[in-house]
Amino acid sequence: MDQLTVGILHPGSMGAAVAACAAINAAAVLWCETGRSAASTERAARFGLVAVPTLTELLDRSDIVISLCPPAAAEDLARDVARLRFAGVFVEANAISPERAQRIAALLEPDAIVVDSGVVGSPPVGGKTPTLYLSGPASATKRIEALFVGTAVRTAVLGTEVGKASALKLSYASFQKTSRVLVALAVGMAREHGVDQELIKVVSRRTDSYLSEPQYVAKTAARAWRWGPELEEAADALAAAGLPTEMLRAAAATLTRWNDAKDDSSLSLTDALDRLARP
């Protein structure tokens, strides 16, 4: 396969790491620096991404564009791309509902070929190997698979229907992220009554329980600004399936108490629980 040029929208912690893996087989991986933060600039430089000044230039030079951004921004970003008549492969990799993925595909087609995708797992750094699930036209999913051959990002094709990858991503997120919110509530309640260590001893006998990993609460707090909107998307997907949404919406609302802890890697378990207890 000829080496392709890839554009990443935008290089957050997951996007930059995935883009760096794509760079192994691509001619170049571009990102648009206009309007982005100093943290994005530093991250992109660390992962060897090539800065371009405008979205127009990124789209003109890219054969494949990967969209990895906060869920709320996914459609606005797709509209910007659609206005510029991008004609390559657009990989919709955000944690959004299947219905939104289909709306985005309708925005971009027929100019672009849209592949629905979802990343399951942690960013591909430090030995982590997430899976990029794909659904969409076979000719396009084959190009994405080839892009990640031999990298820390594994790929799996779910079929040709846009929406399947998003459905799998949110089905997994519904459990994985909500369970960690429940850990915070359980440990917080136990701490209030002075039995938090006893709770940990009880569940430490169960290696499959997130309650035995209370240190993860601080990481959950730091990611709450992203996880809350993702759970709202998952709730929308449940509603579309005729299933109750209250649990996920409640978890999303709980996460808003941690919004001011955005990406705070220094947060301790005590700090996270104290913030959770404040209205």
C-alpha cells in the first residue's frame, strides 16, 4: 500500500497517541494548530505530528482524517469538514451514539467515505494496546487496518454498517465508566462512616471488582469532563433501544462534580472524594 497522509482532529491524549501509531505506516500525520492550547502543541510535538496552520490545508493534504475529540464537539467538527468538501476517508472515532455517527456520515457523504469507529482501551503508550473497532465500507476499513499494522493499536472490523462500532464502544463504556463512578460513591459512603478500609478488605478477595482499586477514583475524577458527556451519549443510545437511561444520566450528573479537576494527574483519592462530597 502506498503511504498515505493522515490528519488528526484533534491531538488529545488519546488522539495524539493513536496518531503516533498511524505515523509508523503513514507518509505524515498532520494536525491543525490554530486555536489549540499550549498543551496540545506540546503533545503533538512529543508524538512527532506535523503542524499545519489551517483546517483547509490539513484536509487538502490528507487521504485519511481521524476525528477524536470530546463527544459534544463531534458534529460541529464534522460540519466544518463537510463545508470544506473533504473527499478522503473520514474516521469518526468519537464516543458518540450510533445515531449521531449516522448523522455525521450523512453530513460528509458523498464527498467523503465515512468509517465509524471506537477506541476500546487506554491510549497506546507504555505497553497499552487498545483496539480500534471499525464499521463502514470494506474498501475504507481495509485502508484503516493497513494503517495500523504492526503498531500498538489493534483493529477489528464489525461490518459495513455505520453505527456498529459506536454501539460497541458505548456498550462497553456504559459498564466500564459507570462502575468506576459507583466505586467512588461506595468508598465515599464507607469513609463517611469510618469503614472504608474494611470495605477494601472485603472486596480485595474479589480480583474482578473495581472496588479493590480505589486509587482509580482520582483518575476517574481527572477524566470526568470527558466521561460525563460520553455517558450522556450512551444514555441516548439506550433510549433509542427502548431501555432505561436513568443510571447513566445519574452517573453523568455525578461526574460533573469533578469538572474542575480536568486532567489533574496530581489528584489524590482523598481530594477526589472531598470534591465529590461538595455540591
